[in-house]
Amino acid sequence: MNVLIGVTGSIAIYKTCELIRLFVKRGDNVRVVMSETATKFITPLTFEALTRQKVLIEKNEDWSGELNHIDYAKWADIYIIAPASANTINKAANGISDNLLLQTYLATKAPVLFAPAANTNMYLHPTTQNSFKKLNIIQANAGLLACGDEGIGKMAEPSEIFLRALREVNKENFWQNKKVVVTAGGSIEKIDDVRFISNFSSGKMGEALAKAFYIKGADVTLISSKEHNLSKEIKQIKVLNAKDYLNAILQENPDYLIMAAAIVDYKPKYTPGKLKKEQIGDKFCLEMEKNIDILETLKNKTFKKIGFKAERDEKNALKYAKNALYKKNLDAICLNLLTKNDFGSDENEIIFITKDKEIKLIQDTKENIAFKVVDAIRYI
């Protein structure tokens, strides 16, 4: 992907370095165009070192080659202006192009994203708010600003801008207006108020799936017992136990449920407060009962249900997965052999199983596996 990044004069410019790094790490081609004001905050050399490409500024625009706003505009698959000052946003919304950055904006046919960074009063000014309605804006965050004021105006985090850009380029009509709920992490079942039973699920696969569905254009909710660093546009619901997961799923009522969370099979009898060692004695014998089987509880629901099954028994794993597929009335199940990738791994290998086919998704990063799972789910 060819990513063109426009940089205006703002203290938030330091975040643009991290944004560029995210695209470069992914293997994208990145070029930068800077306003003259931006060069007062950081030199073009910094961005040239990060991108290995010449930065386009007023002083070096060259019509004998490609270092000009027309060629840069044609080259881009997406144009991201980050940080975008209030001045730039208001000019862009009204078609004013009195610098290279804005001339590039008018010249490109690629989708354009604006990541505002401004003082709160400038951000909330009616003129700026009206301009936002005309442009594709990534909402700023609230907090302590460089000027010392507290309020909205902090440029969105690089990870948010990165995900939004990927969504802009990769979204598919099929997933738009589809509500997808992804569960992640391991359920936490209390023994008392300071102890619990859980498992080693890291939540990484669920997080990767939430990102993949979001990038493909779906309306995504992630239900998890873990903390995840995601876009504000991905709704997150923090839960603990199996009952919390089930209630959250029912409340969301999705079109697709991706059950990547590892739910504890048996839960202890809960005792309020804290059990004392003097009460327990030398041996701690827990009274356990069978926990809720969420997918079996939901088997009569009409939305699409995709389960995950982790197994260590390679010989019988496929049989166990197929049994779960039919017993819980699933549309598909993802079989994960823990003998190849244990909990917490950054990679995975999955067999995607439906009632009439099996698709082996060979060893890859969880991010890449997630996209393959999304594509496979589309056709069930």
C-alpha cells in the first residue's frame, strides 16, 4: 500500500513518527509532505530517515521528476493528514489550497483522513465543528494539552489512526452494517474476593480478530476479561466470569458471534470476603460445579456462531471439534492444536471446520490468521 502522510505545524508531530513506523513495519511504502510551519517543529530529515523517501516541501518541489504535489497525489492509495491543525482543516473544508499539503489534498483521488490536533477552544469552535462535517475525521482525544489546557484536542494515538487507515482502504461492502461480537481472554471465576480460577488465554487471538473485522468494515464489539489497546471505534466490554460474557453477548445481539474466549469449564463455589488459612487448614479442597457452556446456551439463536476449540490430543482433536460443531449447532469452529502454539504465542495454526469442509490455515502470525478466518467466515 502507498501511504502519503501530510504533516502540519503542531506539537503532536512527534506522534507522526510512530505512525510512520507502524506502516513501514507492515511493509507499506510511505512518503511525507510537510507544510512550512511543520518544518519549524521537526526537520524533513527525520521523516526521510524513517521512510527512506524524499520529503516534499515548498523548497524542493521539482517538476522534472516525481517530487511534486501532483505525482505524490497520484501515487497515494491513502492520504493521511496527521497532525491536522484547525487552520488546515478549515481551509480543506472550503477548498482553499494555499500550500503544498492542501494542493496535494485537492489533487488526490485517494481517500483522505484528517487527524486533528488543536487547542480545545479551536477544536470546539463552530467553524471547525462545521468543517469536521465535510471531511473524514478521526476524532481527537481529551486530556492535558501542550498549551496547559485540559480538554479535547489531543491527536488520536498512532495505533488508532493506523487501524482507521487500514479500514478505509480494505473495507468490504459485505461487512458494512454487520454487527460482529468477538470474545477474548479467559473467564475469571471467583473462589473468594481475593482468589480466582482462570486459564492461560492471553486474548491475543480475539484482539487480532476484532481488528481484522474492523478493518474489513464491520461494526465490532470486543468482549474480554483482558485490557486491549484498540481504536475508539471498536466497542469494548470488560467482563470477568462466564455469566458476564453471556449477558454481554445477549445484550449486543450480533449478526456474528466469534467465541474466541476460553471459558473455564468448572467454577468454584464462591465465598464472599477472604478465606483465612486458619479456616482452610493444611489442605484446600474446592467444591466445583459445571460452568455455563455459552455456545450451547445460545445454540437456538439465529445469528451466526463460530466457536474456538483448543486441544492437545492431536489424534482425536478433529473428532472433538466436529462433535462440538454439531452439539452446539455452530456454523463453524476453529481448531487450535496447543501442541504447536501454546497460550500467549504470537502465532497460530488453525483448522477452520464447517459441516461440509475443512480449511487448514497454516502457521502464521495471529494478525494474518485473523484475516484468513474473517474471509472464511464470509462464505459460511
